[in-house]
Amino acid sequence: MRDGQLYLSPEADHLLDWFHVTMRLTTMNQSAKGLPEKMGEEEELPLRDEVLRQLERTKWFLWHGNVFQALKVLTTIHLDLELASWERNDDKIGKLCKTVQEFHTFIDRNRAFIPNYGERYRNGERISTAFVESTVNQMSASGW
């Protein structure tokens, strides 16, 4: 599908929509708030707060177009969740672990379309197509 977009509009800026990136991060953040506070045999290693902190780091790196660091942080989160899921045999942890892995794959496959959103925003350039989607949704709802 992306090849079709590039063919039809080769001069256009093709980038991953920041709205969709943050939507997925927000979902993971909400799930992470339900994690146990700590993990490990002696419950000494932080889990919830660390995952939340790492998700914020991921968002910061992506906002600044640093895909390499974002992927490293996502790998760390995934490994921590995988270990916690294995130790606790907890489906909620396992589900978030899978979601993080899927997001990692999504970001990795779309790395060429991730700009420095912060720079684009400061320069008044578009970072989201949410306004277009809103218009399409309104037209669909009205029977167009």
C-alpha cells in the first residue's frame, strides 16, 4: 500500500502520523498503570514505574526522530515484561509484552517514515493527519 502512495505522490512528505504513534503509546501507558509495582523473587525490582518511565523515554525519542534509541528502549521494556510475565504467569503482563513487541515491529518497519516531529512542529510543518480523518469520519457519519 505504501508503494502506491509513493507512486501517486512522489513529491509529498510521507511520514508516520504522530497521532497514531501517540495513540499506541497512550494505550500501552494505560496498560502499564495496571502492572504490579515490583517484580522478582524478592519483589525488589521496580516494574510499573520503570515501564512507565521507559515508555515516556520512547515517546521522547520518537518525537525527536531518534528511532534507534526508541527501539533500544522498547527492547528493554519487552525483556523486562517477558521476565515479569514468566515469573508471575500473569496474562496482563503477557498481553502488554506482546503489545510492546508489536509496536517495536511497527516502528522498525516504518523507520524511514519517522521524522523529527519536534523540529517539524516548531517549523509549522504537518505532523498529523488527524484533521483529515476527522473530516472523513464526519462525512461518513452524515451519509456521504
